[in-house]
Amino acid sequence: MEESLRKQKESVARQVQSIRVPQAGAQTLAPNGPRSLRPLLSTLGACDPLPPGSFDAQIRAEATRQRLAPELLRAVISTESAFVPCAISDKGAMGLMQLMPGTAAAMGVANPMDPDDNLRGGVRYLGQLLERYGGDLRLALGAYNAGPALVDKYGTVPPIPETQNYVREVLKKLAAPPPAAPKPPVAPKPPVAPNP
């Protein structure tokens, strides 16, 4: 796993460099799916999503630190970046939790493309928003997506389709039951002898 993380970090470093130094022919493509919920990935060495479960220990640790549910963090990461650590949105949000550069800096994130650093900053920010909105998850999610200024302006989730869809998607993921473990095979019952 260490080797895999090292390779992903190298890929992220190449992507960050490609963003800073525009190259001839560089383009971005949106994966299939709702554009507002899918980050754009650089075609220059985009990294793979983190394997399922491989980041759970970090998620649990940050959830505990900020007193948040790990399921909430998984739902936000899944909706924000589909667990792609090098995801970059068309608006410039970066990494697993899709932090804007100013938010990343305000949360003390030195490298938004580092999964651990991005997670720490995103969880810290989400925790601050939950505190700001008295634990109202819908408002905190609306502010995470559209910014607190718009939530404050409207007093509710802003009437922006992308933000409305984002809040709905995260809440839907939270409400979904976890995937069931495969059931062990059931041994066939011996045939029953007919009654005489």
C-alpha cells in the first residue's frame, strides 16, 4: 500500500505542475455523470480512486478528532471527489474533499492534493460549519458547497441547482444502508422421506 500511495503522490505532483504550467494540448474531461457532482480530472496522469476501505483508518481518526460521524465524511468525500485524491473541479477545488485554495489555506492545508492533509482540512472546515449552523447538517452541507455567505443570505440551502443536488446526494448516501456482507452458502437440506 505504501508503494501505491507513493505512486499516487507522484502522479498528483505531476498534475499540480501541469496546472501551474499550461502545456500545449492539455485539456480536462468530465467523467460521465452529473457535471456538478463530478470533479474534472486532468488528462495528464489522473490518479485512480482510493481502493474501498483503504482510507477508513484516516477517516475514523479525523471523525473522532472533530466529533463527526465517519459515515458523513465518507458521503462527503464520495460526493465531492468519488475518492479520487487528485480530483480538481472546474472551479479549482482540489483533492478528496474538494477544498478551494482559500479554504485550504485557512484550514492550514499545506498540500491540498495530499489525501491526509486534504482530509484534515476538509473535516475541520465541515466541523466549523456544523458549529456555525447549530448542527443543522443541511445548512452546513449547503455552506460547504456554495459557501457560508450564500447560506447566510438565504437563511437556508441556497436555491442553486448544483447545491440543492449536492445536499440531496450527501443525505441520500447517509440514509443508504451499508452494503451487506455476503451471506455464507447454505448447505442443502437432506430430502424428507415421505410419510408411510
